Amino acid sequence: MHHIFIDVAKIDMQEHLPIITDFWEQVLFQTGDYKKNVMKLHVELNEKVQLSPENFQTWLATFQNTVDAHFLGENSEKAKTRALSIATIMQIKLQGF
Ligand code: HEM
């Protein structure tokens, strides 16, 4: 799946990291600055390269493993639950329902 980040989106981690920090700060603590439409962004990405159910499984497993490797507690459970629900809604939106 790394080609989606590297070849398609040509992601620059220096730029990306503060954005996802804002996003998760907003999701978990409502204190982040994130204002963009994350669904729309992935709909546009999906038009360039179709995101498969396997991609979502990989994304979720990576997210869950990373949270578990670094955090323990109520908010880490909240982060994993929110990631699963956002990923589920995202997949439904990408299917065009
Ligand atoms: C198959 C699963 C996924 C893939 C392959 C994927 C891939 C990407 C890529 C390539 C970008 C960069 C887009 C760009 O800057 O042009 C991005 C941005 C982002 N993604 Fe995902 N994503 C996935 C799922 C998710 C999920 C489930 C979430 C949330 C729980 C999420 C949250 C974000 C956020 C916050 C950004 C930053 C958006 C911004 O720049 O404002 N992604 N994603």
C-alpha cells in the first residue's frame, strides 16, 4: 500500500505530520485546528487509485498496532474506535452509497 502514499499522493511527512496531529487532536480532545473535509480528500484520492477493502484492513491494522505500541488507556481505545468508525464510513462513501 505504500505506493499510494509515495507515488500517488507523493506525501511529504514533514508537511503531513502536523496535519494528522491536528486531526487526531480534534477527534480526541476537540482542541485541534483541523477544519478540512477528510472524507472528500479520500474520495478524490480514490478517483486516482481505488482504495480496496484490503487497503483499509492494512491501514487499520497499522493504526491499531501503532497505538498499542505507544499508548495504553481510555484515549487510546477511543482513538482505535474512532479510526474504525471513520474507516467504515469512508468505505461506504467510496462505494457511492
Ligand atoms: C485505505 C486507507 C487509507 C489510505 C490508503 C489513506 C491514504 C491517505 C493519503 C495518500 C493521504 C494524503 C492525501 C494528500 O495529501 O493528497 C491521506 C491523508 C489523510 N488521511 Fe488517509 N488514508 C486512508 C484512511 C484514512 C482513515 C481511515 C483516516 C481517519 C481515521 C485517514 C485520515 C487522514 C488524514 C487526517 C489525512 C490528512 C488530510 C489533509 O491533508 O488534510 N485516512 N490519507
